[in-house]
Amino acid sequence: MSRDTTFPSRTNTAVFWTKTKLFQVSRAASEALSTPVKRSPVGNALTDARILGESRTSLWNADGSEHSLVTGKIHNLRLALRKLNGVEIPAGQLFSFWKQVGRTSRSKGYVAGRELREGCLIPSIGGGLCQLSNALYDAALNSGFEIVERHAHTKVIPGSLAEKGRDATVFWNYVDLRFRSTVSFRIEAFLTNDSLVVRFRGNLRPHNSITVASRSPVSTVEDCVSCTNYQCFRHVHAHSETTGRTAYLLDEYWPEFDRYIVNTRRSHDVLRLPLIGERFGKDNYSWTTDGFDNVRQFPWFTLRRSLELRNISPHGGTRQRALLASSERLADLFGRSLTHEVTHLIVMQSLLPFLWRDGHLGGRTFDVLMNRLPLDVLQQRLDEASALHPESKTLTDFRADNSIVKAEREALTNARRIITPHSAVAKLFPRQAIKLDWELPAMLPSSVRASAEVKVVYPAATLARKGAYELRDALRGLNVRLVKRGADLEGADFWRGISVEPAGPDWLANARAVVLPSFVEHRPRTLMRAVAQRVPVIASTACGLENVAGVTSIEAGNVEALRDAISRLLNHAHN
């Protein structure tokens, strides 16, 4: 039975709609006759300025019956924050919520969220943005800004900023929030997995100082899910909902990750990938697609990337920049395809910095499928190798933009889990890492021939980051013939003084060992092929194969340890 016998009617709602249109026309006319309020652009001048004020509020402040409306609210916040985060406003310029955010409509991607209207919490397209206007007002007060326009809610929701008198309702476009500062300031507005954070930065403290009295709840606020006014046309019947979908955002196929996904996916989860590899016969996208509620591919993107990379060298900075650019495009496609029902993500590492930067991870938990070192660690390793070998040009041919490096580090810090088969990567995240087993390839027949020569295979191009300098120095004086796979990118005479032959199709035939003392190695597939063929492997810890049977691990850059490992292995084989 209802606690209140009155409830909104369609007639009342029509009257309310008519009034809003009149108010909107009036506000538009007033704006046309006065000095127009400017929309401020994103800038970088105040990125490192001091924090003037901050507001932090919880995202998940409703019970399970309202899960869909809360996830809708969070989705709406993600969209609105793209218009706010990084905006820098000059001293004295007026900030307007609606001028900055723009109208919220279904065509712009906004969905149904909770909106307080006529004393009730109702579903509304773009609903939930009052949490953002509340936070902006709260941060403005904490920063000492001048409040030019602000409207309090008619009712106070327990637990909200309204209880502290720090709420500011908005309604397009006549109920606005406006403020200004005597100093230039920057808005940082973003979502963590459970909070909305609004922060203002500036080099100087504004002159104003404002205090606001707290308010007490004036009455109970009904919502359209738990309300028992069943005759109200707005009533939403409560129903059982899932706790949210998980979206798997994938790129290049890794069998270790595929096995993990098959064991963790649920029937209502969704999958995004560049191409359904099984359908097109593309092994590099051969992810298992069965068992998902929704699978979406992006074949035009995949075709474009293939054409762009076709004529680019497989090594060097040009290719790395092209790969980053394509990952950015793919992350944007994936991010925009996600619905508000997705509350958890499994993300391929290449997409991570762009999804984080663009706010798609906000209000969601996420795990990372890591197939390489973090960019900051990777570049540090390359710098260390460059200090050892300043003559090498290949160690300095690429560094990622600092903004991408920073975004990836922030995202990794906020990730719930790090999932990887790479032991060197897992060691960097002792509390977050889930260490997967490497997937060894099937053992292939090998045409082993009797040979008096002792052969050691170097399964890579001649590159400083692959440990070519260290291997050359370690082999000097040893009665060994080197079988090399790949071009000599450190110079045509790099292996002078070493007995060398190019690798053939059966490059493991007669190999006493496979050696790769890399400073950086993310895909040790050739080493695992050797392990599967029971050929001994000597590899740096950077190759990520520590504790794999048949692999001797050494530290990258240590020539003496490498020489000793090769000598011991050859002596053991001889005996």
C-alpha cells in the first residue's frame, strides 16, 4: 500500500513539459541579448598547478533493484566528463554547466538514469548528471570560487551532498550552474571504479571564501523502482537483474589468454575483437567466440590496419608508432560500442592507455591481459641497454609519447588484476598478477643430421635489444657455429670473427642450444618451440620463461654469466 495517495499524472507531466519549454525559450532569449557564455577548450597550461579544491562522491549509492538506472547514470557521467576533463578556464570567465556539457540526448549516446523530478527519482535520458553538478558546486565552494547561479534540489536524498547544502540541480537549459574565479583554473573530472572525482587546479588561490549551512532531509524521496504507487504511469516494475556484463576487448591472438577467457566467461558477457579469425581463416585473430551473448568485429578497421602495416619494416620506430595509432583507433571503436550494462572489462594491454585516457574504464572494474612490459619499464630497459651500447642506433629509434606512458601507468595502478604468462611482467605486479602457464606448440618432426659442428641458434634479428652484442662477446673463443635467424640490423660485419650461417627451414636440426639474451622480449614463441622440441634454451629473464623446464635463465647484459651458461651446457652435451 502506498504511503502517499497522490502521484503524478500524465496531465501534470504535460503541464510540466510545457513550462520547461517556456523557461528554455526564455533562457535562450536572455542569452541572445546578453554577453554570450563561452565554452572553454581543453588545455595543458595548468596540468601541474596546485590543487585548489576537490570533491569525491560514491557512484554506487543505490540498492540492487536500481542497478540498471545506476549503471545508466554512470554511463551518462562518462559522456559528460569528456566535455569537462582537462578544460582550462581563464580568470574572470564565467563557467556554465550546460554551455560546457551540452544537451543530453539519446542521439549523443545518453541513456536512462536516475533523475529527481517532482519529488520522485524517475528514469530519464541523461539522468544522473546532478551528481556531477553537485560535485562541481562542492569543488567550487572548496576552491573559493564566486557562485553566480545555483539551484538547490527541492528534496534531499539521504547520503548526498544535499544534506550538506552543497547540491546544485540542473535541467536543460534553464536551470544551470554557473561560477567564476579570480584566477585561471583547470577542471579535472574523472571516474574511478567506485567514485566521481572533480578537482580544480590553479597557480594562485582565489580571493573568495564561502561557507554553506547544512540541510536536513525534509521528506522521503520515492523512486520509480521501489515506489508502491503502482497506478503511477512512471512506475517501473522491479525485476531480477544480472550484476552486470563483462566485456572482453581483444586484439592479437594469444593462446594463453584464449584459454583463460574460455574458463572465465559467462553466457551474458560480450566480446569485441578486430576480426572473427575462424570465419576468415586468420590465425592471428583465432579467438574462441562461442559462449558469448554478443560478439562484434570491426573488419574495415582490420583491413585498414593490414594495408597500413604491409609496407612498414617489422622493426623500428616507424612500425611502433603505426601500431600505437592503430591501437588508439581500435580502443575508440571498442569503447564507443560498450553499453551501460558493462560493469567489468578484460582489456588487452595495447588498448589500455587509450581506454583509460578517454574515460571508458571509469565507473568500471577491469583486468588487463598483459603481453609486454609497461611502457615506462620498457623504455627504462632500452635506456639502460643504450648506455651499455651507445654505438647502437636501434635502441633509441622509438619512445612513446609521455601522455600515453602516463595513462598506461595510471590504468595499471587502478587495474584489479594483471593476467600474463610472462614471468618478468608478473614480477612487476606481485599483488595483482595472475600468472598463466605458457602454451607450448606441438612437437614437430625434425630432420636431425649427424654433424661434427657444435651449433647454437640465435632466433632473432641482429638487434642490440635482443642481446646481440652480449652473445657476440660471449661466443668469442668458443668452438661454436652460430645459426642466426633474421637480418643483420646492427651492421653487415657485426658477426665478424664468429662462425655464422643463416638459418634454414629446419633451423633446430643439430642445435645444441637456442640462445636469446634479450633486454626486451615479449613473445618468446621461438624459444617455446625449442622447448617443445627438447632443445635446451638459454634466455635472459626478460624473455619471461623463468621456471620453465628446459630453460636456463640469466640476467640481460651479463656477458660472463651468458658465456658460463653456454659453456656448461655444451660441456654437458659433450659428456
